Amino acid sequence: MRPILRPLPLFCCCLMALTACDPAEFDVDPDVRREARGARTCVSAVRNETGDASAMLNQTLPIVEANQFIVDVPATQARWLCRTDDAGTAEQLYKMGQG
């Protein structure tokens, strides 16, 4: 391989790593960062609780209150409500539809 082409694969790898990052994690607004962190930790908490890696954040149901997220688990057709603290760490999980 030519010496001039060696930096190109390295540059491509770095570029791919940056595109995989959530841009909200690097926003200057702390509320945006907290929201992104909360969404990520809630999805992770539901995945750990259910053991299902298909859990994803629900983007269709509106949440009016701060620090709350709805997470869907498509494999079991279940929805979970997740509450976070002010730092964005998941603290409480509730399976929706259960009395």
C-alpha cells in the first residue's frame, strides 16, 4: 500500500466512529444532553429487565412530564414507562398495562 493512502483508512474509521455517536450527547444545552442520556439509560434498563435486545424508545406517544420515557419491546408487545433522575439515570421502571 502506498504511504500516502495509509491515512485514508484511518480517517474513514474515525469518521465512521463519529457518525455512530448521538449528536445530542455533545450539545451545548445541558437539557438536551440529559434527555439523550435519559433515553439511552432507559432503553438499556428495559433491555436488562426483559432480556430482550429489541427494546427501543417510543417516538409516537407524547410525554408531557420531564424525565419520563416510554420504551417499546416489540417481541412481547409490551410498553414500559421509565423515570429518570435529573442527571438522566434510569431510576424506576413500570410495565404499562399492568394493574
